[in-house]
Amino acid sequence: MKKVGLVMTPVDFGGAEKVSLFLLKYINRKIFDVLPIVLVRPWEDENVFIEKLKSLDYQYCTIPVALYTRSKRKDPLRIIRCSKILWSIAKDKDIDLLHTNGYFADIIGLPLSKVLGIPIISTCHGFITNDIKLGMYSFLDKKALLFADKIIAVSEAIKRELLQVGIKETLIEVIQNCVETKNDLIVNLKSRNIIRSRLNCSEKEMIVGYTGRLSEEKGIKYLIDAITFLQEANVLIRLLLIGDGSQRVQLERYVEEKSLCGKVIFTGFQRCVENWLPALDVFVLPSLTEGTPMALLEAMAYGLPVVASKVGGVPDIIKSGTTGILVRPGNAQEIADAICMLYKDEELKLKLGKEARLTVQAQYSVENWIKRIEDEYLRVAAS
């Protein structure tokens, strides 16, 4: 049996966290003994990822990423300190293979694997460069990835970005994210009625939704602008922003400035997004950068017509006009025009939703995805 150390930092419960849980849920535990090694922030009282780990009956280790709570006090040696803890875990638990996810896991795990002589795989979900700090970590991450024995890129766009920084093509394997596609139509209808009733929303009113992190790279401001245009065109519409993040307060103020209170609803973080998706008529992903977005795949799995920015791995998933509608990133008018088209054309809305669901079932199943991950584990461990 191969002992795998799965290293990750579940900051939010987003796409990378969901994919990691799929791995833990579906991997063949007769062949692989996976030890989750979770990089945690000491100021957080709860961690949804760890709660779900417990429900899957996994033992796990934690590494605090900071010595202090959120304050002005710095922790300049945290990379060295976290590396030493990971060293101890890898030695004590007899790890045969490391699998890192995220920039900080890469930065401490990849160089360490070479010192310990442990083969290592990194899954690259993408790079965020919104500010100086994230830009610096992205730079360090790309340097650390040079030490990988194999890199799993979640989209062809990420593979191209890795090639540009000098990583050999033979080290990169593109494995797009997956999604569970089984959902109950009766349960979905019940959830739809409950949510829409709670919002006091009639079936004549279109509910457009976004799920995920509320942060700058997600382009949510442009979606709010699109709702303004649709309001001016007398389209009966509401927007649900399902999630939380660093930009929430700023976005709430922007909604007030646009006089959209009541039309744009912030639900906050939701543990069970699947209860909310059936209430939507259209899903919009206005991102400025993406890998293979889990939120998009989840929406498609529920048969929702989607409007999404043409960035990252999104064009690999969406064939515009067939399985969804692609728009230019940062273009609120194109988002509004696409939504308006679906508002006026019920037949097109239903057609896109049906084709989206069939595409996800055929190409993004968990079964195919986990088989490819297991094959990479065996191949790299053997090498």
C-alpha cells in the first residue's frame, strides 16, 4: 500500500477543496493510504474542510501557517517553520509520495521532497496576482514547481503558463476537474420552491446566480453592472451572490451606490450550495482568471444554462451557443446581452441547460478523473 501525504491549505471551501474531497472520497483505499496534511490558520474557529474530513473517517495532521492571530505582527520564518513540521510528519508517517495543492503547500513541499528523496506531484489550480503579496507567492510557486516530479494542470491554459516559465512539457499532465452528477429531480424542485418562496420571488422573475469566492479576480463587479443594464431594460431579474470573501463589503457598497438593494442578494457562505442551485434560472461566472472552475461544472451538472467569461480553462468546457454562452472578461454589456437573450428565449435556455448537463456527465465524471489521478500516483511513486 502506498502512503500518500496530501498537502493543502483550505482557506475557503471552494473548488480546490471540493476536488481534494472527491479524491479522498473516491480513491481506492486498498491501494492508497492517504494522509491529509492541512495547513491551517490559527485565527479560524472552524474549518469546513476538516469537518468534512472527519465525516469521511480520515485521520489527518495540521500545520499552523502562522504563529500569531491576525495582527500587525509578522511571522518571517513561517516557511522554514512549516517546512520543519512537514519534514517531521513525512518521516514519522513513512510517506511514500507527496501531493501538494496550492502555492504555500508547493513552496514548503516541493524543495523538501528533494531533500527527503520522496517523489512529489503538485496539482496546479492557477495563479492569482491581484496584489503584491499574491504576486510574490505566485512567483515563488512557479520556481518551486521546477522541483516537481509531475504537475497536474487543471486546464490547458495553466499548462501553457507553466511552459512559459520553463517547466518541461513531459512533466505536465492536464487533468481537468470533475464533479458529481447525480442529483434528484424531486429534491431539486423542492429546494427550488423553498428558496424562491423565501426570497418572495415568482416564477416570472429570473434569478441569476453566482457561487464562489467574492474576490477581485472573480469579476463580480461586472456582473452587478450587467444587472444595472438589465434593470434599465425592464427585465424582471434578481442576482444571488452565493459565497463570501475579501471583496464582500466593497461589493455591498457598490450595490448600494447602484440602487440595487433587494435586487442583488448576498447569501454569505453556504455549506450546501446544492440546495441553492435549483433555485437559479441562469448561472453566471464573470471571472477574469480561472483554471477549470468547479462552480461552473456544478451548475452545468444541475442543468443550468451558463454565461461565462472566456478565460483559462472555461473555453475547454463551454462551446458557445451549444453548452453555454461565452463573453469577453470584464465586459458587463456582453454579460447583460447574454442574460437578456436567455430571458427572452425559453427554448434556448432549456436547450443550453440540457446540453450542459450531458457534457458534464460525459466528460467530467468523478470515475474517470480518479482513475487518472491513481494512475499518476502509481507512475510517480514507481519512478
